[in-house]
Amino acid sequence: MDLQYWELLTGEAAIEEEEEAAYRDIWVVAEVEDGALTPVSLEMVGKARELAAALGAYVHSTLLGEGLEDLAQELIHRGADGVYLADDPRLAEYHLETYTKVLSDLFQEQKPEIILFGATELGQELAPRLAQRLDTGLVSDCLDLSIDETERVLVARHPVYGGEYFHVSTFLGVKPQIATVRPGAFRLPFADEYRYGDVEEIAVDLEGIEGKVKVLSTSAGEARPQVPLSKARVIVAGGRGVGDAEGFALVKELAEVLGGQVAGSRGALDKGWIDKEHLVGLGGVPVKPDLYVACSIRGDVHHYFAMQEAKFVVAIHQDPDAPIFKTADIGIVGDPKEVIPPLLAELRTG
């Protein structure tokens, strides 16, 4: 009697297949900020839709908070097949203890195959705790995700040593597979308002669980900490060619009007106009903004490799032969001191 026949006779094979099938589908833990879904939440739903096609799986999303029915529909329009909605006043504010309890209960019941979090403050807190509770592994700050269809596992590309190198990691023998995704790593999916799916409200059991941090008061005038340059969606960078501190002040003003961050080349760093944390180029950090405006930056090879993944590049430079124009989507030949003021005027009136 061979092994296969014995397994069929005893049902052991069916049990193993049933256990394997219990872990199904890709789940996205969505975040809400200022009453709206964060961009990374939508980006993850779009990527999950692509990964699900390789697995033959569905895409589900979780949404925790109060009064979020409309946001649940937006997740469906962006690609989710269903949304599990925990609508409870006790979840209106984020607390690590309450969110961990709700998500761990849900995932232990539903047994997702893959779980995606944003590599945000919330995601970086929740993901490792959920991984520990679910007895599985975690890959953090992923820039790319794919599926090894042969092994049916998630393959994650993530930076190490501050982005100097990249590792490719995967999961073998553990489920669920959990990863955090860097904001801006994937494109925003198209919103199909005719797309439909199920929104299921889940029961929230928080008996004996409460947040250890309580908000006593808030200050409307308190500014939020600035996101790291590597995660900025809009960057306006200036180089030595802006001439002087007055010229660089225009670069800063343009960044402020566009709602972005200011940065600079090695020349701007040498002049003292920026600190090293805002250097784009050799010794600085790689950036991947939606919009990158380069003002009087020639665009040498070191600068190019640091900003090559920018989605849209506007270059302003006095020299029409500057290398930056080869990579720019829009190029303006001129002195930034003359070009930026009318841009500011137009942006403020438009």
C-alpha cells in the first residue's frame, strides 16, 4: 500500500488540504487620517489587487473607527472585494491596545494568507505585535511585493543600511505573511465607482481592554512633525546655481506654497542653505516624490540616482545643456530668481 493511497483512505491528505485552504486571501489594514483614507492605504489595496490575481484570491480590507461607512465604499471602489468594518466609538481614536485586540481577534478567526500594513507610525506599532500574537514573521518597509506562484509565498524587496542595499525576503512555512509597505511605493489605483463589494460590520469585544494613553487636551496651533525627506510627496530642491541665500529663500517659498519639503544638492549643503538630512545626492537619502522641482541643479550622476524614481520632474536651470533636462518631464531654461516669482504668483491666485 503506497503512501498516497493510505492518505486517501485515512483522510489525512484532506485534513492537510483543509488546513492549508484555511489561510486565504490578502488583507489590507487601512488607516484614516483627518477623516480620509491615507494614500498608502489605497496604494496597498491597488497592489493587493495585483497580487490576488496571481494567487486566485480575494482582497479584503479592515477599517477601524467611527462613522466610516463611506470610506469603506471607497476601499471597494479602489479594488477591495470586501471590507470588515469595526465601527465603535471606542475606536474613534487610535490606541495600540484596542486596535491590537480587535485585529488579532479578527485575523485569528478569518485566517488571512497575507496581511499588509502601511509603514507608518500606526503600522510600525501594530504589525510586529500582530505578528507575535499570530506566531508568524514580518518584513518591514517594503518597496516592492510579488508572489512566488510555485511556493505560493510573498516575496518582499526592502532596504537595509539606510537604503544603501536592498534585500529580497520571503516566507516559508509560516502563515499569515505580514509586511509593512512604504508610503509611495505603489501607484494609486483607479477609483471605479461602479465596483461593488460587501461591507461587513464586526463585533468589537473590548471588555477589560483600554488604551494606556489618554488625551487630556489638544493644541490647535501645534505643528505636526515633518515627514522624512525620503517619504515626502513634493520636493523642491535648490543648487549652488541659485546664487545666494536670497535665491534659496525663493526655493523654500516655492516648497511651502506647493505643500512640500525643501531640499538641495551638495552645493547647497556646502553653502549652508540645507542640512545633511535634506541632501539629495551622494551621502544623502534616495527620494521618490510625486513631484520633484530642481532649481539650478545640474543633475550629475549622483543626484540622478538619488531622485530617479520621482514620478514627475520639473527642472529650472540657466544652462540649456544641463544634464537635469534629460530626465525632466518639463524643463524651463532660465534663472530661478526670475522664473520662481511668477510661478508663486500664479499658484497663489490659481
